[in-house]
Amino acid sequence: MRECIIEKQLVDYVINNKENHYRLAFSYVKNVDDALDVIQESIYKAISTVDTLKNPGYLKTWFYKILVNTSLDLLRKRKKLVVVDDEVLLSLDSGTFDNCEDIDLQKALDNLPVQYRSVVVLRFFEDLKIEEIAAILDENVNTIKTRLYKSLKMLRIQMNN
């Protein structure tokens, strides 16, 4: 009975947050098809291991952890990063003009090592708390704070060049 309730919460959560999940996966793999594959694999992993989720209150953190790890697994398999070209950016255009779009920032983020980029993406693009990021990445809170500080410093240097 409890497992059915958690499965229902998982399904609702995945459906209601699909855009956020896609954006996070895409920020790692930089490819539409790969991002969709990561999401599909993450959902499969979550459903097949839902019984390991002891506290339904941590559903978001638990699923983000699966999503991040699945993205990193795909990158490890590929051993390369795909650079986003203008054609891909145009295909993702929603049709509305975004005054905040900053290609230089995206390039600077892409140049960060993955452990630093992960912290920045989760903190500022997914609006997660430091404690949630630490849980997702299996790191100490102080380690996450240090990485966030260092990554912002690296971004500042890259953006000034």
C-alpha cells in the first residue's frame, strides 16, 4: 500500500516537473535525444527502485540524484562533450524573445569541470538549496559551498576575458 502511494507521488512529480528534468539533463549532455534518453532511463531507475525511498519528502532530491548520475554515466560512456551549435539552439527556441539569454555565460559554464558546473546548474538554474545539492551529489555541505565559490570565481574570470 505504502509503495503504491509513493509510486503515485513519483509519477505525479515526474509529470509535473518534466521541463525542469529535461533542462537539467540537457545541461549535462547538450543533445536533445541524449537528454530524452537520460530522462527515460532516470524514470525507469526511479520506478524500479522506488522501494529504496524511505522518506517521500525527499522525492525531489532522490530523483535529481538519479537524473544527475544517469547524465554523468552517459557522459562517461561517450567520453566526450557535444558542443551546442546555433542550429540546436534555434531548434530549442520557444518562439519568445528572451532578454536574459547569454551565450557567453553558457560557453563559460560548458568550460567548467563537471563537478563545478553541476553545483552552479543545480543552485542557480534549478534553484536548489545547498543542502539539497549536497544530498544529490553525495558530498559534504562545506564541499558544495567551496565548489560554488570556486565555480563562481572561475566564471567571473572567464566572463571578464
